[in-house]
Amino acid sequence: MSHEFEEIVTHALVRDITLPSDAGTLALITIDNGLDHTKPTTLGPQSMKEIKAAVEEVHARAARGEIVAAAVTGKPYYLAAGADLKAVATIATDEQARDLGHTGHEAYRLLGEMAVPTFAFINGAALGGGLEIALNCTYRTIASDVGGIALPETALGLVPGWGGAYILPRLIGIAAALDVMIARPAANKPLKAAEAAGLGIADILLEPADFLEQSLVWAAGVLNGSVTVDRREIESPEVWNATVRAARAQVDATVHGARPAPYKLLELLELGPDTSRDEGFAAEDRALEELIMSEEFRASIYAFHSVNAAKRPTGAPDPKLAQPITRVGIVGAGLMAAQLAFLFSQRLSVPVVMRDLDQERVDKGLQFVASTAEKLVAGGKLKAAVADKIVAGVHGTTELGEFAQCDFIIEAVTEILPLKKKVFAELEQVISPTAILATNTSALSVTEMAADLQHPQRVVGLHFFNPVAQMPLIEVIHAEKTTDEALATAFAVAKKLRKTAVLAGDRPGFVVNRLLILLMGKIVEAIENGTDISVADRALRPLGLPMGPFALFDLVGPAVGLHVLTSLRQDLGERFPASPGLEQVVAEGARVSLPPVAKGLPAEVDPAAARFFGKETHESQRESLTEDEVLDRVLTALTAEIGMMLDEGVVQTPTQIDVCMILGAGWSFAAGGITPYLDRTGYSEKILGKRFHPQGIASVPAHV
């Protein structure tokens, strides 16, 4: 890994505060990097030295009887956002990795071993090592507006190694701790303040306006006995161990050994509830050392920084060229169109016009918008007043002329090129010559779609992924005549929608669908040629994808998958296989996988689906492959395809492909995206004669 690293040092400032009600003097440690809220407080080597020195100073004062309590808080909006991953990425030896764990434990554990009670006043985001500061304290308060409470380490190839793995299950219970340390990181779902308080991570929820003052009042109450805090009993070894065994089965069912970090955390928890603090912290040190030096962690850091760097997308024109958007038009009122209507109204806060051919379809689209808002309000994810504004911002119509006042129009109709060309031709008759036309096509040529227009230069691809609200990626497609103004507007829209945008050339399938459909096609091809459907479906498990290929077919819809596969075969050749079996599935409206048998478990392949596949393959041509052989064919095909995509200029760098596959296809951070995985497993050199990353993935991408 690269050793070039300049730490933004986080300081630990100590001041004395006289507590209310004559409760005595509290030493308050404030963690602050001296920068504004756009620069999160992170914990690098020098920062940890400063925190350790401050804690040792306060510890000594407590031993001398100079203070009655100590507390830790942060600068506005942050307690601390965890370890500085750029610093961690510079670690090159086992000794350095071991020292990282020791340093954290030495700095933090004194917070739990002082002669006086210690408090964490969680005033802002507390992630990873930031939350572990709080966990090592005796008591915790939290501001009600805090949104980022998490131990995300297992998603980054690590474990909570500064006390979190040991303390959390003893504080909130083993089942809840497993959810916080494994399930939530995998789903990227940090806790909000109320959730953290409900679990017992925080002892009291306080209003943010006078959070510090109220925290001091509460701390004084704890000290004088007017406030009591009950702690739950730790589970018996039998209950604890049974819960961990069940969690291991769940991890096996979803991770399939593809990521080592969740398993390493389970090993720590398998030490049992009777493990001493010294033993638990030492085990965390060993686990952290092993994981930091692993290929998976290096890959996950590359993926983490690549995704972050993608917020400054490669190839995007000057943002100043973007046209202002005052009114959005959406062609169609089906599921995708209605999702887009909700998102545009929510994020852009401009009027949205959704148009379809008849009132029944329009009404269904509007009902989807309204029901989505109702569900979010009921789930506490949206305030009623905000929801009402979103719904009121979407207008339905059957009149084409209502697009006349729109300056940005996106079509979301059926993936049929002549239909999309017709839609654009009709739109051009009523809209302003300066209005931007966007298409949500998933695979069709944007250049061909715009070819017959009077103003083809204002057409741009804006490919969203389903479900629109959850999927963070947008592929921005540069057609042959697309202007910088149209592109800049597309990128500006993506940013306002809080999506990550990657610029892609106008080639069939763009990035994600070209690779994902090839992957799925190779699985189907193996089955058509005689491989058992369950064997083929399991073959991809070592990749750590969020679902199997047939569950994915059912998610996107077999008809959509078949359409894109057929389109890519027509445009790119027979390496995208035909599938009579999939055609039969679509013709009969069947599924190819069963619903999950339990929440969080992958869908099973429907045995009935097997009857559709392989009928047209002659017995002498049939071959039954093993899981390893199927995986080999998939990875061989993907390697060759990525090589062709880079040669064609679909994107400029392999890292852009990785970002697309991570954000658009669920390729795991632990794999580092797809191209480092292919380098690491030898496929790139075997198939292309070179690595995608000749210098390795040590350096952090400047931009993507």
C-alpha cells in the first residue's frame, strides 16, 4: 500500500465544567479536528495519540480526586466518524497492524476504568471507532437529531476492534449486537438516535437545542443518585452461543464465505459471554491485525475510496454549463415512471408532470406516488407535511401539450426503440428548443433514438436502476451528438437526486447491464447445455453477490431480462447466448425462483423452472458442469467483456466499471469491485495478458 498520507489531526481538548446542583467538577474532553462540518472528525495515528494523552491526563486527575466525573463529546455534527481509512491503508506490516489495535484499546479502555463515572455526550455522528469511544464510557446521552450511529466495520473488511465487539453485546444483548455489527453494515443502515436509545446504546435521548446543558444536568443526576440507569443481564452461555450459531447459519446462507470479516466477528463472539475484558480486547487485537493485512481489506478500501471519489465524476463537463430545471416532465405512468416522479418531486422540489395515454394509467401512477408517501410517513421516514408537498408536486395528464413548459423531460416507456423514437418525435413538436430530453433506456442506443430529431444534441441517457429510491447509481450516457450543456444538466440532476453518476459511452447495455446480463446469460447457457439448475445458481456464491442469478431475474422481471439479453445478442454477437428456456418462462409468465423461506435468506430455485431449460440441446451435446466450472466460464466471459468495453471507450478507467458494479449490481466492497477481483484471481492476465491495475490498487483514486 502507498505510504503517502497526510493526516488531518483530530485534537482532544480538555476543560473543566462545574456541574449543576453542586455535583462537583466534570472534565470534558472535546474531540475536534478544527474544521467545519464538511470535514468529518476522523481518527488517525496522531489523533489517537492526542486522545490517549487527554484521557490519561483526566484519568490521573480522577485518581487524585480532583474531578467527580469525565465526559467526551465532539464538534458540531460529529462525535467522530471512525478511523481514518487512508491512514489504515498505509499499514504495511503485521507489527503496524497490531499497534493499531493496541493504540485504540489503550486510549479507550481508561474511559471505562477511571476512579469516577465517565459519560459520552453523543452530539453527532458516531461511526466505528467514534462509537467505540462512547461504548467504553460508563453512560451515554444522545441528541435526538443524530442520524449516523453505526459499527460498519464488517462491511469494510474489518471488525470493531477498539472494544466494540466485546462491549456492545454485553450492553444491548447478543441478538441486537449481531444486527448492529453484521446485518446493518451489509445493508448500509446506520441507526438513528431514537433507535440507538431504544436498543440501550444510549441511556437517554435529549433535544439538540441545548443538548450539552441537558447532558450535564442528567450527568449530575446520575452522580447525586436522582437518576438511575438499569443495565440488562448478559445472556446465559447457552442462549448466547445458540444465538451466535444461528447468526453463523444466516451468514453462511447470505455470504457463502465470500467475505472474511463477518466470520472473524463471529469467532470473537464465540468466545462466549464469560470472556474477560482483557481476553476480549486481546482477541480484537489479533482479529484486527489479521484482517488489516488481508487482500479483502485492501480491496474494500479501494472500493470505499473509489465510490467516494465518484462524487467528482470523470468526464463530466463544467457544472456551470448545466441548465436550470424549473419543471420536469415524465413520459409514462408505469412503475418506473411513477418512481421517478416521486423522486424528482422529492429532491428537486419543482413541479412534475407525468403523462400517459389514458386516464386509468395516469391514475395508477398518481396512486403509486401517494401510497409511497403514505408508507414513508407511517414508517417514520418522512414528515407528513413533506409528504403532502411531494404528492402535490406531481400532476398527471393525458395531454402531450402539458410538456410545453417543462425544461427537462425524461421518457420511461417500454424498451422498444421505434416507440421511444416516436415519443421523442412527438415531444419535439411541443417542447422548447432548449429543453433537455432524457431517456431511461437500459440498453438501447441513445444515438439512434435521437437520430431523426431536429435537435439530437439535447438528448442524453439517464439510466436509473430499480428500485429507484434505493439504488444509488445513475449511468449518464453520452450519445454521438449530446452537447456538454445536456451532459452537465444530467449530472446536475443526478447530484440533486443524491445519486452517484458515472459517464458511459453509448454502447449496448452501457456498463452494468452489459456485464450483469452477460453473467446471467452464461448461467442460463450452462443450464441449457445440461448443467443442473441448482448447481448453476449456486456457482456465483463465492462472488458474494446479494442474490443468485435467478432471484435477480425475478427481481428485474424475466421478460425484461430476456429483452436485454436478446438486444445485446443482436448488437454484440453470440457471446450473449440465446435461451429457449427463458423464452418459455416469459411465455408462460412463470417464476424461476421461490420466495425466500425466511427473512434475509436467499431465494431458492424453483424446481418447476427446470422443465423449461435444455429441451433443444441434443443429448450428445449436453455437458454437466460443476459449480467451479460454471464460475470459471462466467469470470472468463466477464474478463474478456471488460477488456472490450475499455477498448471501446465505454468508460475511461477500470475503476469506473467497479463503481458501476458496486452501486448498480451489488458487487461487494470486500471484492473491491469486479476488476481487482479479476486481477487477484488471475483472470485478467490469463485472458487479456495484463492486469486491469498494473500498479495494484494501493493508490486512492483521485476521481472516478
